[in-house]
Amino acid sequence: DDFSDHPRQVITAGGYSSTAAGRYQFLNTTWDVVRSKLGLSDFSPVNQDLGAVELIKGRSAYNDILEGRIQTAIEKTSWEWASLPPGRYSQPIKGMSELLIFYNSRIAAY
């Protein structure tokens, strides 16, 4: 309920420990870099959105999204988000086909 800052709590579950928090599961260290770079004042949902876009741009996936190359964007951003395929960090991942179906269902709603 408090968006003043990243919660900075280590959570352990399923054999993994992480400070991941928020809509995009920012690690506290990643959030600190993005917050500083963009001059963000808090951990509000709007600022989390801005931070996620910055990470997407940092992985050169922003134009891929704009141009409809979603699978390519997912692969590039898998370096930021461990649950994205192909699975860069030996953690459980979502399947590419599952993600594309989810994405396409959301786009169709617009």
C-alpha cells in the first residue's frame, strides 16, 4: 500500500530469494538504477511503468514491440525478467507460445 519506495524486502520461496517487487518485479538494485536515471520520486504504478519501459529500451526491444516483433522483444528482455523464455537464469519460465497467446488476447481487446 506504500508506494514511497521499493519495499526492499527479501522474500524466499521455492528455493529462491529475491527482492523483486511491484508490477514488473523490480529487484531493489535495478529499481535504484532506473529511479536515479529517470529521476523518479516514488514506486508508484506510473513510475513502475516508466521504469519498465526504460528497461525494455535498455535491451533494445522497444522498437521490436512497436513493430510487432513480440517474440524478439520477449527474448531480448529475458535478460531483465527471469521468467521469460528462453530462461537465462535457471528459474522457472513461461513458455513462448503461452506468452504470445496472452499478448495476442490482450491486443485483440483493444
